[in-house]
Amino acid sequence: MAQTYNIHIEQGATYTLTVTYETSVVGVPVDLTGYEARMQVRESVASTTTLASFTSSPVAGLEIPVPANGLVVLTVTSAQTALYAFTNAVYDLEVFDASVPPDVVRLIQGRFVVNPEVTR
């Protein structure tokens, strides 16, 4: 079951989040060799419009730097956050493999809050 984690982004600033996928034994990472990551931000769960999207193939905001360590790193650039016109949305972050059908695991989910920038 995905953990709930609310992301708070400052508009116009770079944001980085590192998530570790662990086995049921705390501290033991899942080997993500052969996996990719994806994340979408939407106004609501039912919304058909994507406000932001990140993938690891090709590298577009998500990275699995050392697969054996179970790490997934999200990086949202200051140029990207400066363009966010929304303030409150929802997201989830998944990893998946190349099998058919793919093995999909939702790692985290929650609110995606953008705090508006004053200094521009």
C-alpha cells in the first residue's frame, strides 16, 4: 500500500525528493534493476487533465540512480515550478517493470501543493 506524503513546492524554486522503496523488512531496499518510474499531477483524482508529468524514460524529472538501493529521485527545476499556475492538486508516484502486464507499485501519493512566489 502506498504511503501518503504531501509535497509542498515553492514556486520558482528547485524541488528534490528522494523516495526509498523497501521490502517489508525495514531498511532493506528493493532492487529496482529493470524498473522505470512515473508520476502525474492532476487537479483531482478524476481529472482528465495532467498538470505535470515526470518519467524516467527518457530522463524527465525522475531518476533511479542506483537500482540496487531502491532509490527514486524526483527533481523539479526552478523553471518548471515558476510556470505552475495551480496551488493545490494530487499526485502519485509509481515504479514499473517491462513485463507484460507490467508489475506496477505505487510508492507514494498525496497532495501536491504549490506555494506562490512573491519575488520574481
